[in-house]
Amino acid sequence: MPSYKVHIPAGFITFILLYIIQQKLGVAPNTFQNVAAILLSSTVGSIFPDIDTTSIMQRLFFLSILVIAPVFIFQNNYLMLAITAAVCIIILIIPHRSITHKPKWVIPFAALVCGALALIKHIDSMLLWQCWLYFIAAFLSHWLLDRYF
């Protein structure tokens, strides 16, 4: 199975190809922040399936939780803190290559995250859905590499 050393470059190639297509269609993000956001989405999508095993993705995820959880506490947002805790527990107990490697789970989950962010935060919805698109495309590159190589 390919490692993150293969998955991250595959995510980057996916980013480039999708960005070129969006440029041709005239819908590509054109600010540095937006391009950085979709590049990050591609990178995370390319290694997301390995969040359910000891990996760089899992370490980055739990590190981000260490940053996000105190913010939720400070904001008295205990619902988001509880949801975050539940997700952490699920990630720790699910076996590797289970739901995180299944497009039928990841695609709607990522859409729900984008939808929730659009409702909670004042983030440009077009950018959120572009991030979703790049995340899913890079996730599919991971899935294809694991499945066929």
C-alpha cells in the first residue's frame, strides 16, 4: 500500500489538475488565501483515510483538536466540544480501512462538515464547496491508489 509519501504528492497533482480545469471554466479561486485553503483541503483529503490508524494524519488531527477544544470551551460551545469528543472516540475505536476508506461515508460526511461550517461561521459558501470538491478529489486519489496499487 502507498504511504503518505505517495498520497500527498497524489493530492497535490489532483489539486493542480482540478485548479487547471477550474481556471478553464473561469471559476478558480484567485486570492492567495482561497488558493491556500483549497491546497490545504487537497492535502488533508489525500491523507484523511489514514486518520483511523497511527499516522501523520491522525497526529495532525489530534493536535488540531488540542487547539480547537479550548476555543469551544472559551466560547461556551459545549455542543461542538461534545461532537468533537465523540468524533475522537470513534476515530480511536474504528478499525483501519473501515469507514474512512469508503467514499459512500466520506463524501456525505465532508459535505455535512462544509454545510455546518457555512451555518456556524461567516465563510464564503463558494469557497467551502470548493474546499469540499478538492478534499473529495484528493480523497478519491488516496482511495484509488490504495485499491489498485
